[in-house]
Amino acid sequence: MAVEKERKFLITCWPGNAIPNEFLSKQCVGIMHHIKQGYLMLQDGKQLRVRITDYTHATWAYKVGTEVDDERYEFEYEIPLQDAMQMMDTADLKIEKYRTKTQFKGLQIDIDFYQNSLVIAEIEMPFSGFVLRDDYIPDYIGVDVTGDKSYSNIELARKFSK
């Protein structure tokens, strides 16, 4: 059983007051990816979603929460792009974002850019018992919103679709 353990933070400033493009070109290890997600099932803390990345790659994932706020069970599998596009057409709740990745002290950080200038960083924990100390959080990271459901992709999709 796969366990996803992450902490989620708002990004409210950029390192050295750099504009985002300068930050991305200096800090991020990859390119910006376009991600579109559609939610196929939401029930009792469980979700089934389809994701299309860069219009070339598709996955679907089943996620269910645990008793720990920053952990959940996650099962993710690649699926044919055509199937994902058809599934996406059936989803009532969708969200789009742009993602890039960086690292800090060996930890992977996903930085997601949403509409309305919202930027959220997710720091992946390398193993279940890992404790994220303050010195493992870059200075451009802001308020910890782990466990705040209003910053979940599902709630953001509901908010942005209004």
C-alpha cells in the first residue's frame, strides 16, 4: 500500500525579491508542466481522479485519507491518454495548474501555480517517520496549510469554477 506524506505551504514571497521567472530559472530543476485534473468520484474522504500532464501523459489515482493530516494512501497508475481525455469529459469538477519541481536539502518540492496568483509548495517526506524541521524549509516558503481543506485541489476546483 502506497502512502503519500507531504506538507503543503503557501508561497507569498520569492527568494531575494526575485520575480517568479528569475526564481524559476535559478531554483527549479525542471520545466513547467501543465496539469489538468478531473475528479471522477468524491465520497467519504475518498477520491478518484484523472490527471493529464502536458497533453501527453495520463494517470488516474485513488486516494483515501488516514488518521494523520499529512498522510494518505495513494494508488496511481498510468492510463492511455485517449481514455484519460474521455474520463476528463465526464468529470464535473476540474482544475488546471502549472507545476515545477525543485529540491532543498535533498527534499523534493513541487511548486504549483494556480489562477488568481495562488502559489502552493508541497514538500514530499522521504519516509513515513520523517519530521520536517524548520531548517529543511526554504526561506521562500510561507504559511503551513497542511490539513487546511480550503487549499486542497478539490476545494480550489470548486472555488475557481464559480
